[in-house]
Amino acid sequence: MDRLQAMRVFVTVVDLGSQSAAADHLDLSRPVVSRYLAELEDWVGARLLHRTTRKLSLTAAGSETLPRCRQMLELCGDMQAAVSEPDDAPRGLLRLSVSTSFGQAQLAEAIAEYVKRYPLVTVDLQMLDRTVNLVDERIDLAIRTSNDLDPNLIARRLTVCRSVVCATPAYLLEHPAPQKVEDLAGHNCLTHSYFGKSLWHFEERGEHVSVPINGNITSNEASTLLRVTLAGAGVSMLPSYQAGDYIRRGELVRLLPDAEPRRMNIYAVYASRKHMPSALRSLLDFLVLRFPEEPVWDAGL
């Protein structure tokens, strides 16, 4: 049995959802696909797929086998590329996951610069406002803003994430600017669904202060909060990487500059150091240089 081809068939069947689709994609007959699956199951010693007339689903053994098959195929591709191309230029596909706000405000431009430098690398940029399972969703690298990472993952710290409390000049003409954090109770505070929905946390004169807030607009995505803030709907706490340019242009006014919202860190997160592709290693090194300890987006705030 060609075990690599059997693994390729298995992965393709799972990705496309049927043996017929996999057969068409791989230019194989349906019986050949079935034979490869059966031989792989014999070799593994377990059933990998539940087969019905309507759909396929992974067994417990199949769920364990699938990521290992992907890893073997990727390693094989790396070896073939290394032999066929003697140079050590990074190459291949990288799948990245990042929040919509950081992706649009900062990462998209960085990735554009990276692929200009390494044109043999292809990047699939997934803007996802949820925590993804790197293995199950085949994500090579995730950019996460957090102070509490999954200890099972490998993280490389990139930079700091500061936040700013802000509103438009038009809003402040109708509502006096807060002079202390407690004044936020009198404002319409626009909040994130998962972070600080009812409490905003500050460091003020060396002390931690938590302030109850409320408002009439909540969103699960920071870019949406930025848009409603720019529309004059209220006061929001936004990451400085997103709001900084608007503050410098005067479209937003920073409030309570002496009370700093709680800082977080921005990390590049990946699942394993084993068999790390040169493209992933080069991207990590590139991002560390691109996003230094004191980020450029905080200049002048």
C-alpha cells in the first residue's frame, strides 16, 4: 500500500465531505478511493470513518489519525520542496487566525509586506472573533490578545496591547467629558460582548480600579464599536492600535488619560515546535521585528 497516498485520500475525503468528491479531486475512481480507505484502516487497526448514505463522520480513531496524517503530508511536501529547490527561501501555505480589529488595523499590512519579501509563501488570513482550535481548524499561527493563554500552546510574545477611552467631539459637546473614572456611570458606554461588558478596569495612581458601566450598544467585535463610536453614539474603550490614528486626527478625543485601562499582551500562538516549516519560522521572526515592545501605533497618545 502507498501509505502516503492513502493518507492523502483520507484527508481529502474528510475535507470534501464525500468519497465521490475526493475521487474527482484526486482523479481517482470511487473504488480506488474506497480501497485506499480500507487499507489505511487495516494498517491503523481501527475504523476511521462512519459511512452512511447521506454523510461521512470521523470516528474517535479517525479524529486522532487525521491531524497526524496532515502532519505527515506536510512533512513530505517540505522534503520534496527542499530537494527540488536547493535554496532555503521560505515557501508553502500558512493559515493564520486573527481578530477582525487587529487584522484590519495592523496585521493585513504586515502580511502584505511579508509576502513581498517571501513571494514563495502563500498566506490564508482568517479574520475570526473567536478562539480557534489550531489543530482541528488547521491553523498554523494565531494572533491572540490575552493575559491568560492556553498552557498547552506555544506562545511568542509580540507586543503590548493598550486601550483608550474615547468619544467624538460631537458627543462631548452634548455630554460633559468625564473627569474621573466614576463619571463614566453618567455616560452611554459602548461595550464589547466578551470583554468589559459591565465593568471597565483601570490602573489609576498605582491602584486597580473597577468601574461599573452601562450603555445601549454592545458588539462582539471591536471594529463595530469603533464605527458606532465615530457615529457619536457614546464612549468606548478601544485598543490603541485601532483608535490611535483617529485620536491623532482629532476624529476621536481620548478621555481620562491619567487612568490607564488594563493592559494585555499580543502573542503569536502555535501548536508545536516539531517540524516547524521554514515559512512559519520566518513569519514569527518577521512579526517580532514588526511589532516591537513599544508599538508605533501608541506614539503621540
